[in-house]
Amino acid sequence: MAVQVYEDIGHHITRIDTGMIHDELAACYLLEGGDEYAVIETGTHNTVPRILALLEERAIRRDQVSYVIPTHVHLDHAGGVGGLMEALPRATLLVHPRGARHMIDPSKLKAGATAVYGEKAFGEIYGDIIPVSEDRVRTMADGDEILVGSRRLVFFDTPGHARHHFCVYDPASRGIFTGDTFGLSYPVLTTAKGPFILPTTTPVQFDPSALKASIRKLLALAPERVYLTHYGRLDNPQPLGEQLLIMVDDFVALAEGVAACSDDDTLDGNLRRAMADYLLAAARSHGCTLAEEQLRTALGMDIQLNSQGLAVWLRSRHRAG
Ligand SMILES: [Zn+2]
């Protein structure tokens, strides 16, 4: 099955598959506001040519893109920022106040990712990270607004997945670009019951109470749709948000339960097994009929990242307490 790299998803928004690791894993978006455009999320540095090819295909001049807007500075969202800004002469980078310095000097992001993945895999997955000149960066605080042409976008501070995370509300479509705040939902796991959604607790800033508050804040906007980075447009987000709130509580209970019967050496492995058991059972009860191996492939990376993030959270709480 060939996946569409570019898909018009309504309301003058195009979903772009970033091509990171495999299809339908990470998206970014081109939003049209009359003669001006914004790119929301960038994928990795390796995604930049795909975004530029779309502009070319649509006969959009590069100087018509006014804004580049990563929801937070994790590399699957912001890794392409520097390369894209280089190619878009008039664009301003809009970023969370806590993320700006990492876009201006990405050495820490690069060192962090290289430490986790190694030089070779870092190159393959992320390509590179290029700094952005400070005078092209504008930070967006809670409630700040911009116009893309005549189209208004409103920014909301949404910590919980990461402290450097905002979400972008688009009143024209009654939709929200949610980054990782409103969880993950892969098309391959959608069933007759609808999308299968799960929270992401990636290291190192997972904060369950902040995440729940942020999810509630998004639901309070009464959105009709959400645009997830992982992956795509979901309609009728209210019940999905309720589901996420339950699962954040479940993850906390799971983490505390595992911590109670683990020592420091066994904690990580036990968390990983418990997260795998939980997510696989949840997908099965959602009616997912993928073979065991495909299911583990679809959820494997998130089982790993979520359990690592919960371990970091448990240990930091332990230190704080
Ligand atoms: Zn993230």
C-alpha cells in the first residue's frame, strides 16, 4: 500500500508525511491563509526537501511562507527547522519560550540525540540540525496570536509531555495542532471503534498532572478536530481526550505499581514489560486484529519511550521526595 506523501485534509491544510523511519509515523502540515502560508511541525532535517517539493508542486513561492511553527523542540517536530528556515527567506520561527535557545544553538539537542542513538543512526534518522539566527526567532506565550495572511492562529502553553510545548488553535477549521500533547494515534491501529489513542510520556519532562491539565485546556476550546503529529487529522476529539485522561492515570498507576515491586536494577525492564502488556491489551480490546508481531512493531517504539519516560519521572520524583 503506497502512502500519500501529501494529502489535502480540508480547510486549506495539507498533511505531509515526514518520511521519518517509516510511513504514517510523523506528519507536518502546510496551512494556507490566502497568499501566505505557515508550516506547522517540520519533521527532521531529512524532511526539508519534501516540504520544499510541495511548495514547488503547488507553485507557492518560498517567500510566501511567513511562519515555521514547531510545537516543541523534540527532533521529530523541530529537527528540520534550521534547514527549512535557510530555504524560506521571509519566514519567522515561532517557538515556545523554553525551546527558543535550542533552536538558536542546537548543540545540546544534537548531543542528546547522538548519545541516545549513536552517530550513525542519528545521521540516518535526523540528518543534521542547523542553527537559526536569533533575529528570526519569535517566542509565543500562552494566548498569543498571529495572522497567516487573514487566518488567525492562537497559541496555548501546554506542558506535560514537555515543558517547551505549545499547541496551535486554528479557529477557521475549529482544529488544534496538538504536537504530542493530545497523544498518538497511528492509522494502522484504527478499527471499527475509531482511532486508537495513547498518551506519550517520552523522557525527560513527563508531568502527569500538567499533561492532564493541558488536555483539558484543549478540550475546553471545544475543537471539532485535532491534527496530531503522530498521526494526522482526527475528528470529534472529545471522547478521545476523555480516553487520554484515563490512560494518563493508568500510566501513573502502572508506574507506581511496578516501582513498588522493583529495585533500581529491575525497574526499567519491568516498566517496559508492563507498558507492553498494557498497550497490547488496550489495542486488542479496541478491536485491533493485527498479528502480534505487527502490533509490536506498531507500538514498539512507544512502549520503549513511554517506559523510559516513566522511569525518569519515577526517579526524579523519588529524588524530589
Ligand atoms: Zn515530543
